[in-house]
Amino acid sequence: MTDFAATGQLLGTVVAVQANFYRVQLDQKQGEIREMGDRDSHLPYPPLLLCTRRTRLKKIGQQVMVGDRVVVEEPDWAGGRGAIAEVLPRHSELDRPAIANVNQILLVFAVADPPLEPYQLSRFLIKAESTGLDVLLCLNKSDLISPQEQQQVSDRLLGWGYQPIFISVKDSINTDQAGRYLSDKITVIAGPSGVGKSSLINTLIDTAKLRVGEVSGKLARGRHTTRHTELFELPSGGMLADTPGFNQPDMNCIPEELIRYFPEARKRLAVASCRFSDCLHRDEPECVVRGDWERYEHYLEFLDAAIAHQTQLHQQADPESTMKLKSKSKGKGQSQYEPKLESKKYRRISRKTQLQDLQELYRDEE
């Protein structure tokens, strides 16, 4: 932390962004700030200011994100306002959700109500791994399953390369243990709706007071309650980011890099190499990854999605592309890419045109 007296600057962290306003939590203690002049006593500790962005930052296209370390100028202590004059360099950045300087991702799922779905869990894990950040897996509602079932789930996920933490927010089981992994770090909490993310935040940070949604009985899914990304300070130090839920993370990664997001595949690649450097681990000969590990089928499905996404990007960049997206089964959301037909060459001739051609032919014969 930069010393305030030495630099004469107010430093802080952006904890929320809404429209063109930024809530900034300052680093300095209230007492240190008040020594610089007359200050109001109603400010929270640490002080929070509602800030705008300097016009200069707008002109150079400098975006301000939740998690950014910023320099604040001209604080209005009575009104609780200020202006962001500078954004300090980021050590990490996520686009979905838009947040900077994150250290790790806390992925929260439920083992029951809604039931744990391996494919959905795998999809979230791959998206989390693609960020390059540390991934912590937390399984809530463990009070709803037996110790034997917990062991089965644990053994299965160990095979995937993860050591889950079983918690129960309702019965306060292992929530303190989960909280210890968050100290002195900025953590993004993610997972599907209805698994208890907001309840966990309310347990770890009693001042958060987030709205909690019930699980839908028809769909066994939770109702989404988070509307925007916001950072909350943890009592033990560090910050926890609550983010708008996303039920199906996209597979917009580079197909050749996808295999690196599977810990069990990374383990195989650490001791051997495929014959081809650009191996996609499907039908290539002498592939060291292809095999009987559980999530291999997940990998193949995610690979198809990643290839489709890349092809779509290529098509958007090159309108003359020879590929087009076509639905495979109506109403089921399945699609595939196939070659385009040359419209002029393969377009069906209308009956009117055919009739006109015949009439012309008869006239010529006469």
C-alpha cells in the first residue's frame, strides 16, 4: 500500500460500477484522512466515495472496472464524492464478469436442491480454468446427503483433479474453513443460480445483506438475485466479488488450448507428448490424451463448441467464407457448420422462368 503522507494521493479500490459512477473504498484509515483537514464523522470505515471518471480518462479510452486500484482527487467529504484521476496497472483482468486484479475463483455448486450435474459442473470448471486463476471448488448443502454420498462425490472429483470443500450454509458446516481460503485475496464467486452463493456471502460478510432467491420447484433451478458485480470486504482481509450469475458459460476458447483446462489431461501431457504438436486429441494417431478418463466425452463436446465459435468468428471477419451455420434439429438448439452453396449456381429456376424459356424455344423453332 502506498503511503498517503508521502505521495499526497488518495488510493482506493473500485468496489462497484453503475452507469457512469464508481464506488471507491479508500485505503487510508479515517483518522489519517481527517488529519489532512476538516472531515465529516459520518463516513464509513474505510471511507467510501461515489466517484466520476475524469474526462481525460474518457478521451484516452481508459475503462474503469470493479477491482481497479485508482487514484482519487478532489474528495468532497461532506457529500461523499470524488473523481478518479488515474487507474493503476492491473495484474489480472476478466471480461465476464468485468473485474480486475482477481486472485482466484470460488466456484460454488450444490450437492442437492438443485442436484449436482457433472456436465454443468465440468462446463463451469473449464471456464474457470480458462482464466488462468486458481480455482477453489465449494459444494454447498452437504447436510442433504449422507457421509457415504459425500465420499463418493469427493472421490469422483479427485479423479477430475479437484479437492472439494463440503459446506452447509444453513447448518454452518465448514463455512469458516472456506473463508480462510479467501483471506487477503480478491476472489470471484461463481456458479449456477440457486446453489447458495448469496447466502454464503451473507454468512462470511454479515454487512453484505444480499437478497436470496428460492429454488424453482418446476425446474430445480435457483432464481437469479445478483444484478451487478460488487466487491465486499471480508472481516479477515481481502475482498469477495458477487457477480451476476451465468447458467451456461460459453466455450469461446481456442480449440488447441482447451485440453489444458482439464487437470487430468494436463497430468498426462506432463509425462508424454502427442505425435503432432497441433493434436486436437480426437482421431489423431499416437495421442497420449485420448483414453478412458471420465471427462473425455465432455472434452469432445466442448471442443466441438470451441471449433464452432472459432468458425463463426472467422465467418464474421470474412464475409466471403465458404461455411455457414445450420440447425441440426429444430427447437433443440443443436447446430453445425457446413459448406455454403453458390447461390447463383444452385438456385432453383422458377416455374415462370421455365415457362418463358419454353415459349422462347417454340418461337425460335417457328
